[in-house]
Amino acid sequence: MTNNKLDKYQGVIPAFYACYDGEGNICEKRARAFARYLRDAGVRGLYVNGSSGECIYLSVDERKKVLEAVMDEVGKDLTIIAHVACNSTRDSVELARHAESLGVDAIAAIPPIYFKLPPYAIAKYWNDMSAAAPDTDFVIYNIPQLAGVSLTVPLLKEMMRNPKVVGVKNSSMPVQDIQMFKEAGKGRLVVFNGPDEQFISGRLIGADGGIGGTYAVMPKLFLKADDLIKKGENKKAADVQNDICNIIYALCACKGNMYAVIKEVIKRMHGIDCGSVRPPLYPLVPEDEAQVEKCVALIQAAEEKAAEY
């Protein structure tokens, strides 16, 4: 990537988790503490109100509160990308305007979900959001396994007629999609690796950085893997990636939702309380205790090993 304007989108950008109080309401105090923890870990930026932020379960006002807390706490220190997509264009436009008013670096959006819309309708949905934040960069979020719609090269090229489109957060599993979008971007677009299990694969094939849902529970490992790739020490990077994958598998092995596990691990390891998850996501149950402890031990062991590289 040679476009200096886009340098702020390089590197490791964790997805920010929704932070709740004991009653399941958004807790701005906890969101601030979580944002400080990630900033102090050395990450490049934060991706706020995305999938990992449980955006589809939050109201428009709640998403505003989360972003306001993050921007006030670390907005001057980190690159902030605000995911603003909702099921309706009206709500998405409202969040886009709000995000720009706070001074975020970029807004981002998945395609419309549930109803299967033609490409021209998807493009209008995204461009309407972008028009509501005309001074803010726009990032397309491609996650076909959940949204039910895949970003195609023709749709990407149509979106590139909008000069505010600067990148793609690519969460499709075929790693070659990254290369395809990079080629279509002709040096104008950043492409973020989305699937955490293929972080180094995505980086090696051309991703400029990564945005991921498990970065926040093990930022040291993703930062180390990224640093090793930059140094050309690919075998060591692959070793770190293998540990990352084993940790992800362990995080997914509880009855409780993965994000409930992650939040509990962060609380035990760092004293940062993000609360639980919002139903219908399933909370931790007592029989998850042993697996949570295993996750803590796996992360600690992997961090100790990676520190020697």
C-alpha cells in the first residue's frame, strides 16, 4: 500500500465488544475501560458496533452511546471505524450522520440482510449512508456467510465510483477474495482480513491489515503475528497463527456464546468487565467453567511462547 492517506488503516484493528452492566444495559463506563485496555495493548484502531459488538441486538440510541464513549475516550489516539448498517436505510443514515459528527475516521456497513436485494439496491443502500457522512471514508463489509450476500467485483467497481469508498473488510473464508478485491482496487483500496483463523494467510496474500472478533482477547498474539509478517519471519508467524486457531477452537467449545466466553476471559486476565452477552446470544453456564480456565491457560502459554520470537 503506497497511499499515505490510507496508512491509518494498516495493522491490527480489534472489533469492539458491547459492554453491558449487570442488568444487560449498555454501560458507557465499562466501554471506556475496555477502549483504554485495547489502546494500551498497542492496537492500531477499533472497529465499533460491528458483528462482535452485537449490533443487530442494539438500538440506534445504544449504538450511539457506545460510539460516543469510545470516541471520547480514545478517538484521538486510534483509528476508529464505526459500523453503521441497520436493517433500514433510515436508521443507517442516522447512525452515519452521528458517526461523522463525532469525527470517526470511517464508517462501514454490511449489505442489507433478510430480503435478497439486487446489486443496484445494495449500492444505493451503501451510497445513501455515505452521502449522509460526506466527509468520512466508507468501508464495505463483506461477510456473506451471515449477511447472505457476497460482494462481487462488479458491485465493488460500481461502489468505487464513490470517491469516499476506501476499503473492504473481507470476512469471506476464501482467502483469494482478498487478492481479487486488491486487484480490483488498483491501489486505491485497503482490504482487511476478516476471518481470524486466516490472519497471516490474508496478510501474506495482500491484506493491508485485519479486523477481527477475537483480537481483543489476545491482542499480543495478533500484534506479534503481524510484526513477524512484516519482518518476513513467516514460519514463526505461522506458529503464532496455529496457537491463535487453537485458542479460537477452545473459545467456541462452551455452551455459552463465544463472546460470553471472551468477555469472561478478559475479565479474569485483565480485570476488564464487559458484562455478558445480550439474548438470544447464550450466556455462560456453570459447566463452562473448566473450558474458560483452559482458554485462559492457552492464551497465557501462547503469549509466553510468542514473546520469545
